[in-house]
Amino acid sequence: MQTSTDLKSLLSRIDRRGYPAYKDTRGTYQFPGYVLSIDHVQGDPFAAPSKLSVRVSGRTAAFPPALYRLPCQRVALQDELTRRFGRQASQLSFQAKGSGQSGLIALSRCGQEVLERTACTLDGKTGDILLRLEVGFPANGRTINARELEKILFDFLPRCVQSSLFFRNLDLRALEAVANLAEDQQFIRERLPELGLCAFVADGSVLPRESGVSQRPMKGAVAFRAPEELAVELDLPHRGKLRGMGIPRGVTLIVGGGYHGKSTLLKALELGVYNHIAGDGREYVITDDTAVKIRSEDGRSIRQADISLFINNLPNGRDTARFTTEDASGSTSQAANVVEAMEAGTALLLIDEDTSATNFMVRDELMQRVVHRDMEPITPFLDRVRELYERHGVSTILVAGSSGAFFHAADHIIQMDRYVPRDITALAKKEAAAFPLKGAPLPPTAEPRFDRCPKASPALREGERVKLKSLGRDGVSLNRETIDLRYVEQLIDGEQSAALGYCLLYAQRHLLDGKRSLRQVADALEEVLERQGLEALCESRSAVPFLARPRRQEILACFNRCRGLAL
């Protein structure tokens, strides 16, 4: 390891030389209180920025272990340090001048959710902190401007490190608030099964967002308040008593007029699988962390999926227990999405009528009279929703605004009235009695088949160069294939999409042997992530990209949308 003085001397020697001379700076350097690593140097000032990392020993950082005693607290503290460093860096970014990316100082941009990221990791045993960032090495044209880089590395960066990663310079109360919130959120999540609930929404929560392009809470929005019939009071470790609406397991229907908050509530529940930062308004909206948002997805590929729970007796005689298509219809895609969510281990489906295939959800009495059930290959979701819960243990929360058929199947019915929830179960059941459903109940089906055992693609052998590119939240490309993730709606960060690409590549090279089922592949991936972190997915540990951890459900959703996966 070299010293910071060595780096300063090196910069002086290469000043005003051609840009490739910056490659000589690669290596590790001891600075006062931390080690700086220059892991990757960009090829020119217009290329992707250089990758650096800062390592602070646990003894120097000196964060009290009580702040990261639990895994959820450790992730929350990492998230907080990333945000603090990012705010400092954004104020200093491009203060060093030059061509192209010169002067850029950047790292992960965190949203409202708390995610585990490669941008900042804290060792739970030693307290060591590793922070990764990107820096645009300055140049005039393609000539090195070492004096500007010296300004970044010897002035700006030490300021960011000192003010963000050294406990002695931070507010203990603010950090304790972060750790305490994470523990309270985890407490609620762990209590849901004990209370027979699949979700909880605290009184005072602010569910509407600022705008369609902002996830910040809307100012002046109606605060949430639970109806008495569904009210639950929890005693949290730090906040103490907290009242809110508990949504019981089973089938819950959310109804109401347009613009009254139905989809807003469902969206909050959809993202309640993640913890949120203080001030978000949804800090105490906690959903079963296996929940999956289901919708129709015209055009998606389906490979060897068992959709016979919903689709049978196709006119062309195709086998729906091992169904494959490159261009699924709305109803077929939604059927596959439900079954694949079950394969991923979900205990809760979240469905909005607005984004569903109508013929998949329900068939009214008149249609059944005109087109008899025997002539329709699709078994509507309405006819299976009770079976999903009673036989498979999968609850459903469904938003409906046009069809009252689900009143019969629902255990609980919530009406959103100008963003205020009301329990109208008794009233709705009474009214539904006047409109009985026709037809005999369907017999239960066979257990869905979850025995697909994918094989590795010959094109992705270990050691061969693979071009992997994140397309933000829209998807990821692997060599020539683009995996479309636009409708995997619980992906909330492009770094999660990037991590999914690395999960797929890692599985192709280490796990897909044709013997492990998709479930077993997901188990193995989760074990790798739990024990070794996201870095384990990358072949090179020296220049790890910015990644955020996806859930098991999104990992399998990515695999299921990979057209090149050999099943």
C-alpha cells in the first residue's frame, strides 16, 4: 500500500500528459483515517467515470454497535451513511473543472425506500465501512489536469469522509432515530403473522405522492385513519403505542369511486414490502414481505409454466401444465404471473382491476349464458380466489371499481371515501345476497407443478466476456437479449435491475445444472446474498458496480422473463 504523499507525487508527474497516463494511479493509498482505492480508471474524460472506494476501519469510524445490532438496523445505517455522503458529494460535484465528466463525484441516489446496496457496506462484526463512489478524472480536452484531480482527492473527498463516515462528527440522536425506526418497522413485519394479518397501515400515514414523477409525500394530503372494525394497536419497542388498520389474511376487497384513493392505498401496500425513511409518510405501512403485485402483461414470454389452475382445454390442444409462448395474451400472462408468484413463495397477491385482463378476472352471468362455461378455457380468478387462500394459503387484496362479483368471495370489504377507509363488509354482503352467483362451485385443482429445472446457456460460460447493461427500472440486457421488467412493479430502483442481471449471470455460471428447480436456484442465490453480500455476484471484486438487493420474488420474475433461459 502506498501513501497519500506517493499519490500526490504521481499526480504531479503525470500532469499535462495524455489521458491514458491516469491509469498509473490505480492502487491503494493510505490517507489520514482511511484507505483510498482507485479501482478502475476511465479511458477518456467522456467515458464512464472512474471507480473509487474508501475504507474506514471500525476502530476509526467508531460507530456504536448498538446502532447496527440487528440486520435491519445495519442496512438502515448503511442507507443513512450513503445519503449523507451523497448530499456532501452533490454539493462538490463538478467544482473541479474540465472536459466531459471531469469533476463528477457521485454514488447511489437513494429513493424513499431503504435498500441494501453495494454503495456502502458496514461489517456487522468489525464495524469496518466500505464506501464506493465514481469520480470523473479531470482533463482539458484529453490532456490530464492533475491539479483539479488533486483538489478532488485531497480536499473534497476528505471533507465528505470526515463529515459522513466518522461517528464523532455525526449527531448520535439522528442515528439512533434511524436505528430505532428500522427496529420498529421490523417488529411490525414480524408481528403480522402472529396477528393473522397480511398488512398494516398506521394512523397518520400519508399515502398520496407529490406527483407522478415524485415519490415524496403530498403536502396537505388527507392523513390515513383506520376504521374501528379493522383497528389494531401495536406496542412498538421505541415508538410505543401505534394504532392503525390491520388487513387480515384472506380475501380483501378495496372499492370506492374514482379518485377516492383505492389505487393509492394499493400502491402503498405494494411498496410496503420495503422499509421507508422517516418523513416519507409510509414509514409504518408494512406489508407481508413476500407480497407480489399481479397484472396482465401482453407480449411477455412464458416457458414451461403450469397455468392449468386458470387455463385448460385450449382449442388447439396445447398442454397448459407445461405452457410455453413467446407472446402471451393479457389473460394468459396474468395467469402465469399468479402461478409464478406462488412458485416464488408469495403469501399475498395485490391486484388492481385497472391493470388486469377483464376475462381473467370475472365472467358475468349474461356472458356465461351466451358462452357456456364448457366452451371457455379460462377459469376466472373469481372462481379460484377462495381456493388460493383456503388451500394454498395465498391471500389477496384486490382493488375493484366496476364489478361487484367479488363481494361474494371477499372476507373484508373496505370502501375508500375521499381517502378515508370505511369497513362496509356487512352492508356489501347484504346487498350481494340479492345478486347470487350462478353456477356450481368448481372442484379444486391439482397442486401446481413447480419442477422446472433450467440449464445454463452455452453462450454464457464461465470466463467468457458478457455484456451486461442495466436499463434502469425497465429491464436489463445480457449480450443480445433484453429482459423486459417494466411490469415487475415492485422493482423500485435501477440498481435492483442491475443486480438481477448479475443474479442471472451468476446462476448461469454456477447454479443452472438442469437438476436444481427454479425454487432451489432462488434458495441458493439468497444464501449467497445473505452470507457474502451483493459483491459475491461480481467476478471482479475490485470494481464492483452500484447494485441494490432485489427480493426473491423479483429474482424469479427476472428468470421467468428471460427468453434465453433453457427450460
